[in-house]
Amino acid sequence: YKAEISRGSQLPAQTLDGFSIQIMGNIELPEEVVSVRDYGGNGIGLYRTEFQYMSRAGFPTEDELFDKYKDVVEVMSPNPVTIRTLDINGDKALPYASVSEEMNPALGMRAIRYCLKNPDIFKTQLRAILRAAIYGNVRIMFPMISNCEEVIEAKKLLKEAAASLHEQDIAFKEDIDVGIMVEVPSAVIIADLLADEVDFFSIGTNDLIQYSLAIDRGNRHVSYLYNPVHPAIIRMLKHISDIAHNKGIKLFMCGEMAGNPHYIPILLGLNMDELSMNPQSIPAVKNAIRSLSMKDAGVFFEKLITIKTEQEMKALLEESYGNIT
Ligand code: PEP
Ligand code: MG
């Protein structure tokens, strides 16, 4: 495992013309935090907390959650740990909390929808996160946001969780950054309204592509259509980026697109603050960034956005940056 870690992995992700971008790791289990550090990650951009709920018979307690979050936060400190609240159901069903009779679970009672319907389960997790936040640099992120009401309601429950800790004299940190996953097309369209509610956006391309192009992300029959370099997706990314920059909030990406060196010129063209990926992808993405110029990527992106078809987009990417693998 150590041998796999390339020698350049601890170098900064800086372009030839001096622009830096933070490279973060995605984790599912607390133990993985060590590999993010070893591969040269600057923090955790996505902690998928649902996995801690999965291989067991019932919901974990607040103390169990707190212990695990604290471990991750301490190892990464002072670098950020972005804890995503429960994203269960859809493709990650819990045996003890499944919602029966859903024809389309991906469009069903999942993630933030489930949490807002089950505020006690949600608040248990929020309390654990607020308590762990004392030990380092924690951000909180809500998944599957599709309207402003969900963000407002989730923030209200976060406030209530803080108030209950305060009342019980339990130590916690209140002023932590709050953000959302942008992974549902409606969130892209109302990004300007959502930006007023949060400190950051993190683009989840896995679901954003699934929902925008109507392609089940797990269905191999249509996987040939599943492609981030689709004019609709490129335009959406541009729209989110313009709004985040105009509104002065941070812009991150934590979907699979961010971990593929091939797409790095596009992401540089979008001027993203952080990219988060599987730890093993970090060295190759850093190398790609270190071989590119931000200025050239901007010119390339201007051209890319005018193109009509997927095929021509891919051809331009290949022609301009075919050497990046
Ligand atoms: C995404 O949808 O892009 C994402 C990062 O979340 P997940 O893969 O956990 O749905
Ligand atoms: Mg998702």
C-alpha cells in the first residue's frame, strides 16, 4: 500500500501559472481517513456517514456517532472534514429503516427527505456532529436538496440540536460552515436562491448526471449514456460556478468526475475551490493539475461551452488534453 503512494502526492496541487486548488478525500468509514492523509489529501470533502448506519441491526447512538466523528476530525485537524448528513435509501437502503412500496427509490424518501420526516434520528446525528466539531475543522453538508424549504428546515433543526446541547451543558461548537450537495437539477436552477442560505456548494455529479440525463447510475444497459461531458451537464456546471462566484460562496465537487484526471482541464476552467475524490485518485489528479495552466484551461472552457454535441466535446477535450490520463 505504501508503495502505491506516488512520491509527488505530498506536493501542492498548483497549476503551472500558480493557482492552487485543494484536493480532498471522500471516505465512507472513519478508518479511511488515514489513507486520505497518506495520499496527500488536504482534508475530507465528503464523509459519507450512512455507512456507519448500514452494517448493524438498528440506529447508532449519539455517543457512538460522536466517537467516530471525533476520530476523523482529530486525525485531519486543522484541515476540514465535511460531514454529510445521512444519505440513506435510494441506492443505500437500511434494512431497519427502509421505506416499503417505493416504485422509484431514487426519486423517493431518501437522504434529507428521510431526515426531515424523522427529526429525532436527524437531530441525534446533528448533535454528534456539533460535539465532534470542537476537535478540529468541521463542516456540515446536506444531501439531495431540491428546494429552499429543505435547507431552511434542516438549518432550523441544526439550531434546535445546538440549543438542546446548550441546555444540557454539553460542549459543542456552533459556528460551523453549512453547505449543500448540488445534485438535483432543481437545485441548479434555483442555485442563486440556495446560495443565500449556505456557505458552500458541493457538486455531486453522480446523482446530478443520473437525474439530469434520466440515466440510472447503476444500470449497465444505459451506462454508455452516462457521461459528464454532455452539453447539458457542462452548462449546468458553468451555471453553478457563475452563481457561487457571484454570491461569494465556496464551490466544491465531490462526485466521481472530480477524481478523473481526464476532466481536470474542465474543472480548472470552472475555477473550483476544492475537488474531493477516492483517496487513491489524489496523486494522479495532483499530477494533472501540476502539468496544466489555469489560463489555458479558461480559454479551453470558453470553447467547450459553445459546442453542441457530446461527441464534439469529447473530441475537443481529446485534441486539447489527450495526453492527460
Ligand atoms: C454524488 O451524487 O455525486 C455524490 C458524491 O454522492 P453519492 O455518490 O454518495 O450519492
Ligand atoms: Mg449523491
